[in-house]
Amino acid sequence: MTEQPRPCTVGLLLTVFTVVLLGSGVILAQSSSGSGQGNNWMAPRTAWGDPDLQGKWTFATTGTPMERPNELGDREFLTPEEVAAKVEAAGNAEAVPEDPEEARDETLAADARPTEQGIFGQEYNRFWVIETERNATAWNRTSLVIEPPNGKIPPLTLAAVERLEQRESARAHRGEADTWEDRNLAERCISPGRIRFTASGREILQAPGFVVIRLDALNTNEPVIVPLDGQPRLGIRRWMGESRGHWEGNTLVIETTNFLGRQDGGPVMPKRSPLIRYLGSGEGLTLYERFTRVGPNTIEYSYTVEDPMVYVTPYTVLRPLTKEADDYLMPESACHEGNYGIVGQLSAARVDETYAINAAREEAASRQSQLQEMKQRAQEWQRTQGR
């Protein structure tokens, strides 16, 4: 599979993350972990005796949703019949249209809000999307979230909801490009810490006492260096945090703290849907990652997000990683558009302030029900805890 240098745009991020790479073949995985490997498989070792995780890895296409559908209740696994039906559905899925003009269809136009009628971005973004055929791993799990047991990402804290409400209020009577300080991190070629576990591609390198992870993600060129020798943390906050790791048997465990604040921007930030795309301020975040090689081409990867400033309780996600060929390209992220794009954004906003205000109000109105649901979940959780 090959890639091209990619520009830094929010639309491109959404396109890349929403394109489902469905291939012609399907590997049926029925084990509880989703690995499909036998118990007798022995993980390889490095020359100095550590489990060998080296190589280029990408998230397997499982067709499993992040959160468990409501109709499945507390069911953690699908039946073999349900997995077979999922395999058939994946094989019958329609491919993403190759012609950019096909993206400008009647459905897209009908779904656009009034202030967005006639505005498209697919023509530009699809130039950078390279479609490839990939095998899909049909998982029998009902959700990628394995903790809490209900398979759902926990409710936000009241403090986090209030932070979102304050942001809505701050931009209620203004556009979203009144000043360069309004713009989001992606437009500054900066990735928040969540890219650690949302980036599909990663290269793992090992040396005695260290593991290095290079992420294949927009705006992210700095490798994650993880000491394994127990050295103390420096206490310096960074966008990607400060990591320390250790081995628990064949599992690499990485604990990351000291994330730089402002992970989700300042008091006024352009719209995001869903409202929580980032981790909050980042100051209270601890990220736990676990890597276990369970087969020649599979790593069982999980991460736990613990942020009492944002979520009422930690949550854990389990995903399989698939080994790619050594020639899998991970080109440097060439983010450059912010160097001149901000001029166009600000000047365009000045040209049509009325449009900006109407669009902001329309966006704010569309989020009110979502904010109310978030607050109700937070209040319900407090009631159950007797608070």
C-alpha cells in the first residue's frame, strides 16, 4: 500500500477517518480477544530478550463499533450466526466512489444545513485519499469499548459539560474567525494527545531499555520515546505527554502523563461535531496503553483513558493491530496550509460577518440537545453515586 504527502485540513481528517477500507477477503476471528491465534504460539524475542513488537502496524478493519448498540444490552460477544451476517454485509458494502464529482450527490446537498447549501469539500479532499483493498477481520465483540461493562464511553463530568456550554456562550454573538486565536490545533499543524491512540498506523522500534513509536498521522512527526529502565519523569508537559513503560510478561505497558494543557483549544474554538473530539484540557489525563503480540501478524492493543476532569470514570478500548509489509510508506506529514490559510479565513470572515453569525447560531442550535443529553447523563451518574 502506498501513500502520498497529505495536507493539514479538518475536512481531510474527517474523510480519512470515515473511509471504510473494505477488501475482498474476510478473516473470521472467533476467539474472545479477537486475535484468532492458538494458545501454543510463541512470541518472538529481540536479541536482548524482550518480546519483539517491531514493525509497521495498522488498525485491523473489524466492523465493530466503538460503543455497543443499545439493542445488544450487556452482550459482550456476537453469536457465530451474527458474525457470519456481518461478514456478508461487509462483502456487499458499496465502495467509495472514485469520481470526486460523485460525492456531490443529491443526498449530500439535501443533508446540508441552510448556511452550507452549495458548499462542498470532497472535490479537494478526495484527491489525497488513496483507496486500497484490505482484508477485514470480522470480530465477534459487540463494541471496541470493553470497560465499562456496558460497552459505552462514560458520561462527561458536569465540569466538562459546563466548559462546553461556556464555549458555546462565548461565540454565540460572533463568528468563528474573528481572530487568529479562535482557530483549532489542526490548523496550526498540532495534534492533540489523543492521536496517540486514534492514529491507525504506527511503526514500533526497540532498543535495550527503550521502545520508540512513530505515528502515521497528520501533523505528527515527533516520535514517542518510551524509557523502560524506570527513570523518573522530568515533569515537563508536552502535547504527546511524557511516557514510561515496563513489561508485564509478554505485554508492553506504557503509562503517559504530563500532557500539555489546551488539548481542546481555548475558550473560543471553532465548531466540532461531536462536541467532544479532544480530551479536555489534558492536565488531568493519564493514558495507559498495552501491546501484546498474539500472532505473527497481530498485536492486541488496548488503551485506557483516565481523566477525572472530563469523564466520570475511566474507559478502556481494545483493538487489534495488523502487521504491514516493510515497504509500507509513512511519509513525513507535510502540514503547510496554515501558513497562508489563516489570511483567507480571516478576510473571508470580514467579507460576510452576517453569514458567519447565522452559521454559528445554526450550529449552536443543533448542539443544544446533545449538550442537554450530556448534562443529564452526568447528573444521573451523580445521583447513582449518592452525590
